[in-house]
Amino acid sequence: MSVLDSTGMTVGEVLDVVVRSTPETPVVTGFFVGRDDDQLRVSWEQIKEIDVDAETLRLGCAAGDLEPASLSGDELALVDSVLDNQVLDMRRKVFLRVQDVLLGAGEGVLLVRGIDVSSVALARRIGLGFLTRRLSRRSDDFVPWRDVNLISLRLSSLNFIEAFAELAELHPADIADIISQVGPRERAAVLAALNTGLAADTLQELDGPLCSAALQEMLLERAAAVLEKIEADRAADILSDLPDALAQELLALLPAEREEDLRELASHREHTAGSLMTTDFVALPVNAGAGEALAWIRREQPEQYAMAYLYLVDDEGRLVGATTLRDVVLADPETPLAGIMDDDIVQIAADADEEEVGRLMTKYDLLAIPVVDGERRPLGIVTLDDALDVVLPEDWKQRLPRLFR
């Protein structure tokens, strides 16, 4: 577009569109105009008319009234910062390249409506507009601005927290999908911006090699804090994929009990019940009352997946029965756990084949199965999601939900 001042003199050409950045509908606040080797700023108030058909922008002021081009803190330039950049479609959780930005008239203002990611927009921009009638459009070629996250822009300004504030509201599986599409720098930035618990949940949703890479990109203390929040069986798997030296450094930073659990899990052969199990489970004295059990649960706050069943042990630590949280809640507080337990427990040895684990759990419709040693002392449990991961076909595994988070 050519820019004419109030006298009709040509000032230059429009180079960029300046908008006040807001999450919903950004408002155009001006334009950058190129004149010789300089850039000037035309504010919205200085514009008299925008004639799209004539490709002309007419000003209500003289050229001498224009200021040098600059941006305020809440503004961005669409051509420089958005066009041809990758943005995140928050609705579909995918990265897209912006081929055009769509503007629309409001009440006395010009608004950013969204972005166009279509081949039609690209053809038009490179001067092949005559082909656009032959190119088909899809319903998702247009992305409303409210669904656009300018991650590339925010990364370039090192404003990581702002860039990923919206991501922190997503499910860990969605965050994992998003960071699997970006490079190491962006991936590290995402995980650094998340709290420890959410970062741990997100890592658990990543494929093994990607999860291992993401952990190695963290500072050592941060990696240890995240590893401590990850389910024990998954944490042991991650450690086994890391270089030995790094794995030992991380283990040394963990609390002693957690370190011991992970070393125990790592000692089991692959493809056995021991390698599948987690050491996070609830074991209560069989002679305790229902009220005592609930008080312990409130105090210790075990993870949801660890409470699929409550396992009961005798004075020697041997497994003698199991009950459910529902039965304990509904029982009188003085009722002994022995009175509401099932003593016919399906269990499995640590060295049993993982396919046997899956067979038993599907046969008896179990949410979890206890793994015991030769003295029937519980070592851990295998949860249903880990068992199904073994028995399901490979192409189903990516669709498998983590059932007990």
C-alpha cells in the first residue's frame, strides 16, 4: 500500500501492521511506513482513509508529523512477529506456520480476527492469486486469534513464563504432544516453566527416548526433583535409559527411601513382573481398624493409582488380604480390617513373565496385582495401565490412557 499525507504527497509504503496484543482480539494501533532508508510510524488516529481497492492509505496529517517507527511494551508488528512464524493452535494442540493474518473492521477500529495457514494464502502472497480458485480450503485453515499462542515470539524475547502460561492449564498428555513437536530449546523452556508435579506428569507421557532427552536437558537439581515426583516404575525405566554416571548422580540427590526403591526396581530383569511394578502401594496392618486406616490415608495422602486396593499384612509383613477404599469408608471406624478383607488374593512373583501378569489381570478383572517375594511379602504392585501396555497391540499403546492419575 502506498501512503499519502494530507497534501497528497507520497510518504512511502506500508511495511508492517502494529497491533496492541491481547489474548482475545488485538486492535490495530498503527502502521510502519518505509521511506527511503527510514521507517516511520503512522498511528491509527493519523489515518484518514484505508482504500484497499486502490492500495492506498491516506493520512490526515503532514508527513513531518510522523514519528520514527517504534513499539510500546504491549504492541507487536504482525509481519515481523507473526507472518511466516510458527504458532501453536491451542485448540488442536499443533504447531502451524502463518501464511496470512486476517484483519476485520470493528466499530471505528481494525481488528485481528485470526490467521490463515492455507496454501491458498501462500499462493496469493507470492503472486499466484490466479491459482487460488483451483485450490481447496479446509475448515481448519482459519484459526481464530483466541486459539493462537505466539510461542516463537515469546521465546525470542525470553519470556518463557508468559509463553507457556496457557500450556500449564492443559492436560499433561496434551503438553507432551506439543513439546514432542518442537526442538530441544523449546522443550526445555516448556518444562522449565511448569511446576515440578506437572513437569513430572508431562515427562511420563513422553516416549522413552524423548523423556530421557528432556530429563538430560534439565539442571541436575531440577531433574532430581522432577524424577522424585514420577511414578516409581516409570522413574526406574527412565533411569535405565540415562548414561550411568548421570543416573548415579540423580539417585544420590533423591531421598534415601526413594533411592532404595528405584535401585530395587532397576535390579529386576526386563519383561518381568518386577520390572513392571511400582513400589507405591498401600499396605496396612490387618489388625488395624477402619478408622485407623482412614487416618493413615489422610496423613500420608498416597497417589490415586496406589489405592486401587488396600493390601493387608500380618505382623511378619506377609500379605494376608486386600480390601477397597470404598469398603473402609463405609465400615464402622471400629471395624477391624480383617472383617472387611478378601483373603483370596491373586498375586504374582517378581520374576514372573510380564505376559503372565497381563493374563492374570485380564482374567480376574484386576485394577492392580501385588508382586510378592518367596515369603509372600509385598514388593510392589503392577497397575492395569502398565499391564495393558504389555498385552495390547503396538499401534494401540499411544492411545492408552494412564488410568490411575
